[in-house]
Amino acid sequence: MDSDLPTPVILTELEKGVIEEIKEHGGENIDRCIQCGKCAGSCPVALAGFLWFNKRFIHALTLGIKEEILDIPSPWACVSCNKCTEICPRDVKPFEVVFALRRVLVEELAMPTLTMEGLRTLYEYGHAVYQTTYPETRKKVGLPEKPPTTLAYPEALEELRALLRETKLGEIGLIPME
Ligand code: SF4
Ligand code: SF4
């Protein structure tokens, strides 16, 4: 959970073009936001007690604040439920803004260690969360060692890896992709 709010910033010194950067990365409607708060009221990230969530990120980015929020982990806590997009009266698509922010963070290499580990595991196994003890545990309860996913279908894993190599992750070499 976010521990502290970022240090105060001087608005006149803020980086220009942050809104444009977010738009270019998928948050095209960010400047339609009227800060009504409906997206925050429906967001599991906000309900879980994170200090930073969709509405606040949109506000900060609209003001041109970016560097000051690079280290905040909660963009990675978004669970892609899309409730915010359904409820927004201005078609801002807050989920898309949060994901645009994630894409910017990837380019800035500003990702939490757990996210990096999840990506590495996703590339290796096809699951963002995977423990090598799973097969043994599954056997004990009478299940096949491998679930019917990329673990059981190597060709599907290869397809996933090929897709990941085509993404920005492959381009910037954030995780080993052989
Ligand atoms: S619901 Fe839409 S308009 Fe309201 S604060 Fe969220 S993004 Fe902005
Ligand atoms: S999609 Fe993400 S930002 Fe939107 S409500 Fe769900 S968790 Fe919150």
C-alpha cells in the first residue's frame, strides 16, 4: 500500500506535455475528466485503502505531475475490472488512463520488484504467479501435475512468448526473453 503522499510540487515548474504522453499511450480521453469521483467510488484499489487510485492519478497527470508519482506502486494494483470505465459519466475510460500510465512507467523502468518478478514468471511459465511446488501440491489432491494452461501446452507458451517479445517489454529488454 502507498505509504506517503509525494512531496509537494511547484505547479509552474511541472513538465509540459504529460497529458499528451498519456494520450499517446492509450489514455486519449484524460482531459474530459471533471473529477466527479465516481470512478474512485467503484475502484477496488481505492476501496483497499491505497492512497493513489484512478481519480487521483488522472488529476495529477492533468496538472502535469509525473516524476513525483513514478514510484507509487498502486498503478500495478489495478485489477482491470473496468468498473471505472462503466461508471464514468464523461467517457474518460479511467482504466485506459491507468494502463497508459503503466506503459509510461515501463518506458521509465519505474516498476516494482514484484511486477518485474511477475513478468519474468509470465514469460517462463505463462502464469504471472507460479511456484515450483504447485505440481507436487496438485498431485497430493489428485489433480494432474499440470493444469490445462500454457503449462500443459508448450505450443501455447511459445505463442505467448512470441507475443511478449513483440511488446515494448521485448524492445527495451526489461526481462530476459530468449
Ligand atoms: S468518473 Fe470519469 S469524470 Fe468522474 S473523476 Fe472519474 S474519470 Fe473523472
Ligand atoms: S479497472 Fe483498475 S482503476 Fe478501474 S476500477 Fe478497476 S481496479 Fe480501479
